Amino acid sequence: MVLSKALESQVEDFISRLKRRQIVGSYEVAKETAIILRQVVSTTRWSDASVLVHVITDLGRRLVAAQPKELAVGNIVRRVLKIIREVVRGELETDDIMNSGTSEDSDGFSQDSEDDADSDREFKSILAQDTEDTDHTPRPEIPQRPKLQTESSMFNLLVDKNSEDIDYSAKSYNMKPLIIQEINEEIIADLETVYKGIADQALEHIHANEVIMTIGYSRTVKDFLTKAAAKRSFQVIVAETSPTLQGQAMAASLAEVGIETTVITDSAIHAVMSRVNKVVLGAHAVLANGGLVAVTGSQMVAAAAKHHTTPVLVCTALYKLSPLFPYDVDLFNVCVTPEHVLSFNEGTLIDKVNVLNPYYDFVAPELVNLFVHNLGSAPPSYVYRLINDNYDLEDTTL
Amino acid sequence: MATAELNNKSASDSMDPKLFDAAACYHTFLEDQELSTPVATFKVFTEFIKCSQAPTVTEFLQTLTQVGDTIQAASMYDAKEWKLPTSTRKRNPHKATIATLAGIHLFNQFVRRNTGDFTELEELKANLLARSTLILQKATSARDRIAVTGSQFVHDNAVILVHSYSRTVMSVLQYAANVENKRFKVYVTEGRPTSDGLTAVSELQASGIPCAAVLDSAVGFILDKVDMVFVGAEGVVENGGIINQIGTYQIALVAKALGKPIYAIAESYKFVRLYPLNQYDLPSITPDIVTFSNRRKSSSNALEQADESQSNDLALSNPSVDYTPPQYLTLLLTDLGVLTPSGVSDELIKLYL
């Protein structure tokens, strides 16, 4: 149940850095969460998987509560939980494969997959494209496609079993290395390859002599455009993204790789939009309805693009996909220090006005045309499928 | 008690499905206000299995189809009677054949899934009965699960517009108010012609939720003050659109125009394989007003004698449900979790393919 002392202090440290916003950005947060969870799996004493699921869920709840705006934390926790469940299911399947005659294929994804690989492998291929060949999991081969029970399925209306039927308490001794390996391969190694996965699709979307608009600094978008620039020449317009001026940093790094770059003020976005062929946005998080939480100003860019019927592309890694819904538009936003909007030196004025400095924007799914993720691309209406493939419904509320 | 009576009666009857009064049984189950139509339909089938004396599997399946037809015919009749004021109704009818259809489809699929495994009729019947009990248990918990999912969308100080009376919507609101202690206000539309909305108002007031009734024609007027719209559903069709009490479509249109989110709240057993192309493409009796077939008295006469029968006449010649296309719905809140309208066909395919 309890974490070891060293681990506990590491968790505490992470939590306080999350709270102080000393660690910001989905990538950093996701990576650190994954590493901590891997350590929990390896150092915590657990005899059966239900204990592990419980420990991870508990810790996940603490981490999410520390900084609810960093949705990547919760996403990684859910991914780890899903891996544990997959492993348990895979194990159980091989144990009683002899006496279980029925195999119900309740997983929608596995149905439309052509290859007859078992769905654990499929799952792996969804999450980690590059690890497929290097996969030497010591798992016994499963002759039959394992039963994947999702309570999320209407199918279960007619099945008189519940997903709780899976016996998480079954003892199994080689589960631990397996889970750790899966976390290493599917989550941590995957995090390394996301940028490449997205950038590789750049040539499909960016054509010669196009004018692209973007806002904010996003490594995903930067790599995406850089990759395209290696083959094609195009022009990029970057909104400066006041007050953080991330857009200026973005423009500088794009200019460095030889892309023709123009910086505009945020107020010029609408005016310039008529000349733009395509908008490419980065995302902080993508919510289950296809809406996204992105750097402040994104909503303005997306709305202007809608007005001019300019296609909006969002580059996002799969770990940014959250199974949560925007219950309230402001729920995932955060207002940071107004220092950069109105300096505290302006003492006389600061008493008289309210200064708001929201860090993020919520962009409605109607304003987005396509999500480019590390394994392909999908329209906003398809996001729910990606979420069903990546997370277990049981874990939606940690 | 009524069920037991039915059992005794039917047990002595022969296998003839006509002697098992499916329609009466259906109506008995509908007396239970808490039971939704597809579940009631499912229960009628299980009652029938209990007393069916068909000698072969094939005949058994045939009689099941007949029972389905009987129930559907009964629900067609009901849909007409539902529109009359409560005092003049003979029994507790239900407004939509669509929900019945969902129940019939679901049961047929359930039988189809299970027949393959058994050659002996008695074994099959025993198996169906055992499984359907479990399924019904699960179905009854659906509304509670929706309440938990749906109440996440209710935030403090929200103003919610609700269309007429829906048990699922009520359970969401009550859960949000009583369990999660959220404070919000509710406008309920009157819900002509039955004025079920007034029932909703008194129920909400009883549980201490501030609420007010608005006229169906005042929806556009009030919607500026509203943060979100909740509607129930009689049926959720394949493209993610819903079929619900008359007036839902226009509320959805206004909500879309004013940019307010509209959430449809429905149990997943109300999903039905149907793809309506327009308002008139529904499996129910075409209302007289669509075809102008009803020759009523001249309008001057109607003005003079605006009596009760006149308003009944008006209710009867009008439709009881309408179809709301998916592009006007923000999300569907179901016991399967929150779905985008495009997620519905996925679920249906999983079940019926």
C-alpha cells in the first residue's frame, strides 16, 4: 500500500513542483509521471494486480489533484493502468485458455483490424510504432484473441458478465517485469518518438508555396514545419502570442532552419488570415469531444480561420488526449500572474483595474478540421475512438 | 401481483401466442412509472418465454416474432392515446413506438445470440430466462450510472432548460442537487399537449431545486438566460440523432442558433437501428396534420366551441414525437459514458453485427 520513503519524497517533490508550476508543458510532465509510476511498479510490494491498480490509482489521484490543469498527468496514469489491466487479462487468458471455450470479441478496434495478431500486439502498435520490431516480450504466445471486455460497449447489454469478473487478485510472478517493460516500451519510449511520428506526416499536409499560420511555441509544430521545409519551400506567419511572446521564440527557431518567417501582432491575426492557406496549431491537451486546450490566442486564430474557411490542423501527441469532457469551458484554464500584461510598477493603475492573464484557450471542436497525431490523423469526431483505444473506461474518473 | 396473475392464466393456456395477451402484459408493466419502455418490452418477452408451450425451437422463435408484432401494434395505438389529457386516458400509455422498437430489436438480438448454442428448446428457454434476469438487473442500474455521468456537466450557478418530463433527466438533476450538493436553477417547458413538464416542476420543487415552468412557445425568449439544455430521449437513432417528445427539435434549433450546449440523456438500451431521413420517416402513425386528411369543423365553428373535445382533437391530429438530427446535439450522456453523436453508430454496430 505504502510507497517507499525515497519514492515518497520523490513524489512529494514532483507534486510541489507541479503546484508551483515549476514544471509546465505536457511533455515534461508526462515523462516525469511515467518514470515515477514505473518506479512505483518496481519498488512497491504487491502480491496481486488489484493492489497495484489501487496504489497507482491512489497516487494518480494525488498527482492530478496537485495540478488539475496538466491533463497529461492523468493521461499517463490511465495509460499505465490500462497496461496493467492488459497484462492481467493476457495472463489470465493463457491460464484458463483450456477451459474457456468462448471468445467474445467486444473490442470495436480489433474488429476492423485486418491482421490476426492478438489484440495485445495491436494495442502495442497503436501506442508505439517503433517498438514493434524490438518487442521481445517474454509473454507466452496466446493462440486465441483474448477477451477484451469494455464496459463502454453496448454489446455488454446482452452479455451477462461484468468486466469486474476479471480476477485481478490472481497471483502471478512474472507480471512485474512484464508491466515494467510495457511501461518502458509503450509509454516512455513512445514519448521519445512522438515528435518524429508527427513530423513524418508533414509532407502530406504542407505543400509548396503555401502560407501557414501558427501561434505560440510548440516543439511539435516546430518539428512538423522543419520537416516539411527540408523538401518544400513555404512561408510561415507566426502571431507573437502576447504576453509570453512565445511566438517570437517560435519565429526565431523557424527562421534558423531557413523557413521564410513573418511575425505579426496578435491583433493582426484576422487581417492576415485572408492570405493564409492553412493554420497549424499545437495543443496543450485534447479533450474527449475533440475540443482542445491550447496556448492563449489559439481560439482567436481558429475563429478567424473559420471565418475565412481556412483549414485548421492541430498537431498533437496521443498522450495529450484526455478522456475528460469540457464540463465547463473555463475548467481547464488557468490565470497566471498579470505581471506581463500590466507590470506591478504601474502601482497607481493596478489598484483601479482587474487584470486577467489566462494561460490557455479552449478551442471548440467545430473550429478544428484535423488532428495530426503520432500514428496518423483524425477529425475531431473521431477522437472518442482514439480515447477508447488508449484508455480503459474504468479509469476515466481516477 | 399482476404478473403472477398473468403467469397463472398463461400457464393454463396453450402455445398460441394470441392467447398470451402480450398487449395487456405490456400495459401492466407500463403501469410501473419507473420502468422504461424498452425494459417493459423485454419483460413481456420473458413472461412469454415462461409460459410458451411451443414444441420446437423454430415455432418458439416464430411465436416470439408474433409477440413482438403485437407489442408494436399496441404501442402504435398508445402513441395516439398518450396525447389525451391524463383524466381521459384509459391506461398509462407511452408516447413512442420507437422505444418499444428498441426493446424488440434488443430482445431479438439477444435471442439470436443464444439460439446457436442450444438444440433443446427447454435448455434454450432456461438459458434465456436466466440471462435476461441478469440483463434486466443491469438495465435498472443504467439510470443511476447516467446520473453520475450527467451531473458532472452541471456546475454551480448553472441555469438549465429541461424539456418536459424525462425520468433520466430528473435523476441527473436530483443527483447533482442532492448528492453532489450543486446549486443550480431549472426551467422546465410545459410540454404540450400532456403538460408533463408541470409534473417535473412539482417533483423538482419537492427536492428543493429552484425551478419554473415556461411555455413551449417561450423557449426562444428564455434561452438567453440559460447555460445548457437537457433533453431526454425516447430513442437514439443510428446517426446519433434522437427521437423525443414533440418540441425537442425546435429547442435544439434555437439552442444551436444561440450557441448553448444541448445534452441528450438516454439509457443505451434506447439505441435503435433506424436511420430517419426526415421528420416523417419514423415508424409511427403519421399525424393527420401532415396529410391534411382530417376534415375538422370550419374554423369559425372551432373558435366558438373551443371546448375540451376540440383541444383533444387538436392533440390527436398532431405528432407526439419529433426527430432531432445529430448536428444539433452537443453530446449524449448515457450509461456507457459520454458519447459524441457519431459514437452511437459504433455502439450499434458492435451490438448488431
